[in-house]
Amino acid sequence: MKWPKDRLTRFEVARIISARALQIALGAPVLIKTESKNPREIAREEFIAGVLPLTVKRTLPTGESETIEIKKAIKNWIKERGI
């Protein structure tokens, strides 16, 4: 069974937010206006705003890999959770 390309797993979401938080903590520019100083909170706000400059490459059990359309997947994630 393949996971839909327009959906993210909870593990992918955690990885995306933590990777972006690390980038911010190391001095990457923040892509949104926010009052927060916490890199994890900023990364989460960027995720919800859909402005993350990241790509998800998913490796399937068959050995194939696929690239995920992250903006659409984030919109679906937010819509599913009512955020």
C-alpha cells in the first residue's frame, strides 16, 4: 500500500518541523513575522503558514522513492486537523 503523495505521515511532519527548527537555531532567516523567539515554535508557525522551503523524499518498501508536493500536503494536514 502506498501512502498518498498529497499526505504527510506524523513522522514526516515531526522531521520537517525539527529540521526547520535546527536551521533557525543555526541562524537561518525566519520566513514569517512572529513574536516568538523559540526556534521550534517559529518552525511550527512556518509549517502552518505553508512557507517551508523543504522537500520530502519518501523511500518506499519496494526501493522506489518519490518526492512529495509539500505545499499541498501541508494544506491537507492542516485541514484534516482543523488547525
